[in-house]
Amino acid sequence: MKTYSAKSADVDRKWFIIDAQNLVLGRLAAECARLLRGKHKPMYTPHIDCGDNVVIINAEKIALKGRKREDKVYYRHTGYPGGIKETTPAKILEGAHPERVIEMAVRRMLPRGPLARQQLRKLKIYAGETHPHEAQKPEAYNFAEKNRKNLAA
């Protein structure tokens, strides 16, 4: 018996929409990474992009458990000596681009490399209720019902 290996032409991509309101950030990011990689499909092949497209709305209303909103720190470096910068999720969520918190969490749950960058392009995140992907007919992915811990109560 031969091992099945999916081809790029065999992949059937769906569109999912997830409402991030009151969802726990880490659990949502892990599930999005799983959908983007295609690990939920029986035809999953590690070296082929067989994942689906994911649209996340209400990114500004994401929940962080405990004191992570104020205590968690994101670091980045400008490339210059002494150029380390830090910020918190609270500052990002109150700023102009609150969707970046989810984007960073999902990016860090994907493996590094060209395939992960290709998979990350299928992730669309919007701060509010509206999104321009109605023509793709995304089906609702009710992540909150999968486990009671997914909702921050």
C-alpha cells in the first residue's frame, strides 16, 4: 500500500468566518493555524498548502485571560544598536490596528518558512463586523461551541 500525498491541484479550499468576540486569544490562534495548515483534513500533507481561508471579524473584542492584556510584552528590534522596542497587547488593541494581536499569535504558531508565509496570506483579520469577502460565501465556524474554555466568561 502506498502512502497518499496530496497534490496542489487536488486541494479544495473553503472559506471560514470566525467571530472573535470574547474568544480566548491563544485558543483562537491555535485553531486558525490548524485551519490554515489544513491539519483538519484527511488529505493533509506537510509540504503542500492544503489549508482553508479564514476570515476573523471583531478582532478588537478578543479576550486575554488573566493579566496578559497588561503584563504580556511583545519585543521587536529596529536593527540599530540599542533599538529594542516593547509594547503590550493593551496598547495594540487600543491603537489603530487591533487585528495585529491575532496576526502575531497565529504567525508564531505556524512553522517558519516560505510555506507558512503562503498559508498566512489566507488569513484575513478585521477589527469590526464588516468584511469584503461576502462573495466567497464563507461558512460560519462556531469555535466557541467546541469547548467551554474557548469563551472568556
